[in-house]
Amino acid sequence: MRTPAEWEVLDWLRHGLTRREIARRRRTSIDAVKYHIANTTAKLGVGGSTALRQWPGYPATSLLAARKERSSMSATALQLGPIGQVALHARDVERTERFYRDTLGLPHIFTFGELAFFDMGGVRLYVQAVADDKWRPGSLIYFLVDDIHAAFEELKARGVTVRGAPHVIYTDEGTGTEEWMAFFEDPDGNALALMSRVRT
């Protein structure tokens, strides 16, 4: 049985964050993060962080666990839904927030640290500030799907390069909605994502 802290560390690890970044976000030490990763790999019997990123499980407390039947998906049934989110990198989140909110007039959803979110007519714009050496022009497209685990497994079966298993990135306590994501690549190495909003 994994603890809530171990699940949180696992989800951040599957989201692609480094141990140092996970420690910063959790306001704890890198050694504490390493401890949680070691405990989780031992409990699951997987061989290290790389295998852990690909582990497809989820907690029994997740809304996904409440679904009685998992949908099955044939090789011809993969259906990516509408675009749910587009991500951009920025050098300065405050400057970018002013541009999209005040200059372009997009409704501002919220800002959390170096992350800012806007509504583009039902499609969410996600802007993340990054250091100059990591900044690149471009965007990351998130496709909505009903069953993120089935869609993820189908992409793997089709030979698509995946970056990590589906994982919870946010739980909206007000609406009782979990937001899940999983990342994959196109043939040129551009990042794409699946996203699923799971409600009770």
C-alpha cells in the first residue's frame, strides 16, 4: 500500500519532473524524494525510476478506481477527442499573463507560481515560465480522451514513443474532478499529450 506522499512523488515523476524539482514543489529534501521513490519501486517490484515512469497503476482512492468497467479499444477505435489544452513556454510569467489577459483579452483562469492558465473559448491555454536556456518557441497539444489508460495502451501498441504512464496532475476538490495526463512523441520528437477529466 503506497502512502499519499508516495503517490504524489510518483505522479510528479511520471509527469517528467526531476527529483530536485519534486523536492522544491513538495518543500522537502531531495533525500525525502529519493526515499519515496525507493519505497515505491520496492513495493511495486519495478527496476528503478525509468520503469516507475511507465507503471500504469493508480490509487484505489482515485475516481478511475470507481469505474466498474474499463472500456476496451480495438486497433481501429482509437479516437482522440477535441483539444483540451495548449501549452507554451514563457520567459516571464507576469509579462505573459499581462499579454494574454490584458492585451489579448483572454479570460484568466488562475496563476500558480510559474504557471498561468487562460480560457480560449473552451480550450485551456497553459503557460509555464522556464529559464532562458530551456525556452523554445512552439506549443504542446493536449488531446482529450474518455479512457486515458486504454488510449495510452493503444498508442504503445501502435509503436508510439511514450514518456510516462498516465498520472493525476490535479484534483479539483470543488467539482470532484481528477485531471489525468500522459505524454508521447511524434516522429520528430515533439511532445504531445493525452488528457482525461474524470468525474464521479
